[in-house]
Amino acid sequence: MKIVCAETVLLGEEAFSTLGETAVIPDRAIGRGDLLDADALIVRSKTRINRELLEGTPVKFVGTATAGSDHIVAADLSALEIYWCASPGCNANSVSEYITAALLTLAQQNDIKLEGKTIGVIGCGNVGSRTVQKCEALGLRVLRNDPPLAAVSTDPDFLPLETVLTESDIVTLHVPLVKNKPWPTEHMADYRFFEQLKPGAVFINAARGNVCDYDALLAAHQNDVVSHMVIDVWTPEPAFRTDILQQAALASPHIAGHSYEGKLNGTVTCYNEL
């Protein structure tokens, strides 16, 4: 078996060479010519996976060692009858630890007492559920919003978005980027979102850049609706907005999930699937 592995896949060569001949190639340099004799392709988010890359190749498996799969055109892989997998939850603990660290830093720098404050966690999947646990451990009152989970759960603790926004001192986003109904998340944090937000709230986005309208966020910050911004994700990446960067209390280059543990978990998931 021939396996092409992106250079940023942690311990990729060590792992996949136990399954077959493994060629390690820089992520953005992977092209169709590299796959003409390959059976499997292992990547991270820097490699765009679509029909143009894979059509006419013998590739039958694609794995991404990342929690998200925005860089994969799933319909193209389905049409080509190529099995693929992502690594959901691989870096969930890392992201929730980033949120914990951000909260503690804000509290220290701004003399904020976290205990007794209310935090709204929007999106309660792999990352959000772990964030809930850590926030409760910090003494925060947690309000949860997740329409897809609420639709299949009998848990009465899931609340409407409007309720979460109006009651929360802190709001943190942990939703995937979804463009289609019934629960689209693209630009969910828009002008209407911030109009409903409790004045003076802290806003955190370590989910996806496109789930936030950053013009709306900047306006909310300038009008003191948002007191502090913590931003780890941008649009379009790898570019970033200097106006947001200058105003943010904490800003980072999409690294919340980039722990050694998280990356290794992604490699292990792809290895097991292959």
C-alpha cells in the first residue's frame, strides 16, 4: 500500500510506515501527480481535498487529522467513491483548556471575579461539553445553547439563543461552520446577535472565523456592548483583521487546538480508520 502523508501530520511517517510505503510531502505542495500511485492520503487543514485533486487517481481513503473538515469537499469524495474520515474531538480538550486559560487571564488582568458570573456556551459538542465542565469547576453559572443537540435530547438545560445572550456575562462560541438549514452557523454572531447580548459582556470565538461577522463584533465593542474580545479564529485565514487584533484583549493565530496531544489524537484516529 502507498500512503501520501502531509508534512504537518504529527508522527505521520512513523505511524503510517507501519501500514505501507509512506511519502511525506509539504501540505500545500500535495498535487494530483503525487497521488497517481497512492492508495491513501492523510492531511491536515492546509490541503484542499476535492475532485480536481483526486479524480483519476487510485486513492480510496482520505483522512484528515483535524477535528474540522471545511477543507474537504465531501460531495466530490462521495461521487468518486472514496472513503474519508475526520478526527472529531481530537483537540477538544486543548480548546477547552485555551478557554479556561483565557478566562483566568482576563480575570487577573481586569480584576474580574469569575465565580458567580454567567457564561453562555453556544455549541455543546466535543469542545463545548468540555468547556462546560471546566467553567462549572471555576464556579461559573453555565447556560447552554445547541439547537441540533436539543432536537434529539430530553435535557431541559438547553436554552434558546436569545435567553443565553441576554443573561450571559461571557459568551463563548463552539459551533462548527454550517452553511445550510435548519441550523446554519455562518455569521451567526451578527448585528442581531450582538443587539441581544447583555451589555458589557465578554465575547470569545475559538470556533471558526466565519461564524462571526467581525464588522458587527467591532461595532458592538465600540458601543461597549462587548467589553472584552478573545479571538483565536479569523476570516479569511491565514489573513487576519488588524482592527480586531488591536482591540482584542487576547488574540491568537488559530492555535487553541494546536496542542501536541490534539495533533497526535488526530494522527491516531486516521491510523485506526485506515
